[in-house]
Amino acid sequence: MSTSTSVQNPNIGANLQIPTENTGTHNPDSGGLIDTATAMSALVDILDGQPTTPPSLYIDLEGVNLSRHGTISILQIYVLPRRRAYLIDIHILGEKAFSTLSSTMGRTFKDILESETIPKVFFDVRNDSDALFSHFQIRLAGVQDLQLMELATRTFSRNFVCGLARCIEHDASLSASERSSWMATKERGTRLFAPERGGSYQVFNERPLNEEIRRYCVQDVHLLPRLWAHYYGKLTKAWERRVCEASRDRVALSQTPGFNGKGRHMALAPAGWSWL
């Protein structure tokens, strides 16, 4: 049985139902690979017209040196109303993943990603945006960056941002069994792709996709709605506005010629936030 939590945001005075259990981590139907134009067209039909409050679309990317200097292998998208993740095979589809028309509305995945009125939730959008813009000329819009939402809702120092794993550990309200499963899946996946563990990022391009890699791709994106609910319920109107502005700034910065997505500067809070 699936359960949900009611999250009230003081800015709008509305209760939002967000799943807190069984969001699909163990759903055998979740995480199917979208690797044909026909399947992509059907997926765009699903994505188009989803509810926007709370956001329906939660996105993450995997690749080899994910940036303008590397490649995108897989784009994971979790659709909250369906409680299902889809893995788009960018390695196989390439540009077709973004240009294939839906069968009903005549829209593309690019249209959805670039729509200001369709919210898309990322965790630290910068390298994802860099790769999407550099390789496929995708200008992301409507982005809500969970890393910035976490920073905005802190009651302690805002000098540095947190990574996704730490946010999941502290704020995703995992049960003991969920935590154990999450850590085991993360460990098995990391061993396969991390060079320092004897793995290779090329595993994301191997087909058929390794089952442990598929599970790795699916699990974190399933937990993003929980993080969104946790942080959104705490955002004041002023901080919500700052998160929106900083999310747009991150996307814009990632599209500049001199953007560098690696280094200690990536851990710094947006300018001025540490003093607020």
C-alpha cells in the first residue's frame, strides 16, 4: 500500500500530497529503457499535460564525464502522478530523444524541458544543463534545484551546499529497510562505474544495460519527490523567490563559454546567501 504526506507551504496555504512510501524503488515496471523513436513519442504524450503543483517531473542524468567535454548516456525522469521512472537512452537515441514529436499534441521533449510553465526538479542542475546545452542546444527553463532548496531551508550555516547522498540520508525519511536497500544499490552501482573502485563510466553505455546500473539510475530519482516535499514545506516566500532566481542563474551560468563544472567552487553557496 502506498502512503502520502500532506505538505503545507505557507506561501500558498495549500496542502500537497506527496508519496512517502513505495515511490517505486522496488517497482519492477519502473525504469524501462526508452530507446526507440516510437517509445519516445509515447513518453512525451505521458509527460505533456501533467499537473504542475506539486511538480510532476523529477530529472537526473548519467554519462561519461557528464559535461560539455563528455557525453550523456541516460536521462532518468520520474513522473510523480504515475509513480514511475523512465530511462531515456540518450546514448542510442541521441538528438531524436529531444526532437521526436508526440503522437497527440505535436510537442517534443525539448519543448517540455524548455517550458517555463512546466516545472522540472533537478538536484544541482549545473552539469546536467551544461551537457544538455552543449550537446543538444537544450535551454532548460522552469527548473527547481533541490540543492538550493535544501540550502534555503537551513537553520545553520549556508556557506556550502550539500551533496545528494547526504540530503537523502538526512531528509528523505527513509525507513530502516529503505535505507539498507538504497545503500546496497548505491554501493553495487558505484563499484561498476567508479574508476577508483575498479569500474568505468563506460558501463552506462553498455547494452543491454547492466541490471545493477539500471537500479542505480532509478533509485535516486525516485527519492527526489520526498526531498522536494521536505524542503518546499519550509520555504518562506522570500526564500522561494531566491531559489527560483538562483536556479535560473545556475542554468544561465552553465551555458557560458567559461563554465567549469568541476572544482571547489561548485560547493560554494550563491553569492550573498551566507549572510541572509
